[in-house]
Amino acid sequence: MQKLIRQILTSKVYEAAIETPLEEAPGLSRELNNRILLKREDLQPIFSFKLRGAYNKIAHLSEPEKACGVITASAGNHAQGVAFSAQRLELRALIVMPATTPEIKVAAVKALGAEVILHGDNYSEAAERCTTLAEETGMTYIHPFDDELVIAGQGTVADELLRQSAGKIDAVFVPVGGGGLIAGIASYLKALCPEVKVIGVEPLDSDAMYQSLAANKRITLESVGIFADGVAVRKIGKLTFDLCRAHVDEIVRVNTDELCGAIKSVYQATRSIVEPAGALAMAGIRQYVRQNNLSGQTLVAINSGANMNFERLRYVSERTLTGEGRESLFAVTIPEKPGALRHFCSEVLDGANITEFNYRLADRRQAQLFMGVSIDSGTERDAFSARLAAEGYQNIDLTDNELAKTHLRYMIGGRSPQATRERLYRFWFPERPGALSRFLADMGADWNISLFHYRNQGGDYGRVLIGLEIPTEEATSLGRFLDKLGYRFVEESADPAYQMFL
């Protein structure tokens, strides 16, 4: 511990990074009834805290190591940190990035003078290629998180926090990917101010640290989420795990909608747009305050980065209302008869603020509505559903239904009486030029496609909803085919939204 604290205090990060401000967010403080402070790591020269660890590691290399040049694998912020540091120290840099990396990030790394090799569809495949290249070239590998000097560089955030706040903080919320940032912050804070809570925040679909701490050993996730790509790590580091196990108070997990709501919260407070991983801490604060009924405390969110893909903003804005808990989605069944729709809208929904309304004739007895309504809490959602039921309208709350939010609300047409042997699947495939065509080609022509929906959402992965007509006797061969196909998928044939509308 003493060695790490000494490394933090003697770090060389300020040869390249800046001391970022700790800003109060008055609007958020009033809304959450706590004093909310934002540590603005999104204001670093590369718009991310990653510069601290990368530069500290590279600056401490021996002269022979520097002469060999530096190499790393990364899909974004660490790549820019290594490239910026190498440029500042006049070293050769080689960055291996997944072929799915958005062009804006590839261009940013090249603009900093680094050589870029695109390989694989995800970080793991790029990292394997990087390891091979490091052995072949003799270049010095810069790990993104599991390295003492990288952790020490990130730990300088905590040193700034204590000086800027005079130690008068109750808890610090930290985004967690591989664990380098929280390991450095937690080690420093617990050494100097052990009463300050250190709370990590992970996405529900990329919770390697949460799972590892719960199991008391490092867990490798089978897959990771695609939205908060900056923390999409299947396995945390050994050093970071040991430090977090010793010093981190707890880990909270948030969903995609909560992340989108947090991006909006940070924007309203700072007029800056953080990336999904950069909003994790704010999402964690909002959830933690609500679930623990906190008030009157001083809480810090680490705004870890702002390398947002512009195209992703459409998706963020669409999910923000549900993420803030201000919109709920419902499927409602009404009688199919003259005047029924008018009565439902004018009498039953009188006074309700409707955000979305879709209607489709189902048969001559009943019709299905897909609707969004402004509702502030889970309690109000339950009350609204109960009121509809009391009026005789069957309904299903779809607010947390991913199929409904990602695909259904953008689709038209309704049921097909011809699709009697249909099975429904959601697929994820690497998003790059021509990817959709390749996906369809890989699907082959063995089974008839009866439904298809794809919408570009500005992420690294495309999402497809597909219906296949499968004879019962071919179900086993379909399973083998999908497993060999190599795309991540999940069957949705039993989803209630699908059953009602499609």
C-alpha cells in the first residue's frame, strides 16, 4: 500500500495531463437533495482520465524500453492516451484496434501520430493480435489497467479530490471496467480518509468486478454489453481485483436506460456530453440515492470520459425518458368495435400525458395498443396498470422489455396469419460497412425469413430482430446452425410483446 501511495504522489502525469476541476451541480443537488460534485475528467486533453495512467507508465520506462516503442490494444480512450503520451515523449506507438471501432476514434489515434492496425471484431481479438505483435517486434506493451504505474497514474484523481474538497466528502462513485481507476482512487482515499466511501458503478451487462468480488475470485464473463463500450471488459485485472477487494466499499449496477438518463443529467449540469461509460458514476449516484433514501450528503461522480459517437445520441435521447423514470410503456388490449378507441383516449386516458401511441387491428374482436405515458415512479406505473385493469382493459407493463424498446416501437404491420411456424431471435453483429449484407449472407437460405428489423443505433454492434419459419422436425438442426454462425443471439419467441403485436 505504501509503495502505491508513494507512486501516486511521485507520478509524472502532470507533464501531460491537467488537474481537472471539481464542480458542484446545483440543479442535481436540489433534485437529489444531496450535494453533488462532478470531477471533470472529460476535460483532459484526450477527453478521458486514461491519459493519466498511460503517460505515467510510459514516462517511467527505461531508455531501452522507450527505444523499442510502445504497443497496446484498445478500442478508444486508452489508445488515445498511449498515442498522446508517445507523441509527447517522441516515441513510436502501435495501436491494435478492433475493426468495429468507429472511424472517429481511429482518426483521433492516427492524428496523434500513432500507427493503427485494425484486427478482429472486439477488444479480446485485438488484444490477442497485440500480444503476438509485441513478441514479434519487441515493442513495450502498455496494459490498459493491470499495472502498478497505470493504477498510480489514475490514483492522482483521488489526490486532487481531497485537496479540492478539503476531504469533506461522504462518497465517491467511480466507473469500473478493468478496475484501474477505482483501484487507484480507493487505495489512496482509504489510506488518507478511510471514512469516505468508494462505490464502483458497472453496467448490468458488463459487471465483471461485481461478479468477481461476489465470488471472491476473478470471473470471466461470457459476453459483455455493447452500449458502455469504454468499460466492456470480460475479465478484470489481478492487481486491480486485489486492491478493490481490500478497499472498495461496494459495487452498484445500472441498466442502459439509467445510463441514458445520466448522460442527460450531466449535460444539463455542464452542457457537456459524456460517453456512456463516462456517465456511469452519475447513474450510480441517482440509483444509490433513490434506493437508500440519502439526503444531506456530499457525493462525487467521476465524469471519466466524453468520447461520444455523435450517431449514438439519437439512441440516447430516445431512451432518456425511461432512464429518468419519467416514461413507461404499456401494451393494452381494447375491444374492436366502433367508438372503442375514442372512448379509451377521451375517457380512460383523460389527463394522462401520452408520449407515444400506436394502434393495430388484431382481429375483429380486439385490438392492441402500444403506448408511452409520462409516469414518475414504479408506484405510479403499478397504479396506472391497476386503473386500466379496473376499467376492463388487459395490459402489460413493457417499460423494462428490451425487445419492445429496441425493436417493437419502430415496427409496423402487426401479426401475419401465415407465420404459423415462426421463431423469433435477436442478434448482435459487428457494425461496419457492409455488415448487414454479410449477416444476411451468413444466415443462408435454409429457412424462410418471416420478419426482419434492423436500425442503426450508432454503436459498435448492430442489432437485428429476425423471425424464421422453422418446421418442428428441424428445430435441432437450427440450434446447431445458430451456434456455428458465431453471432451473439437470444431467442425471444416467448416474449409477451412479440406474442401481442407480431
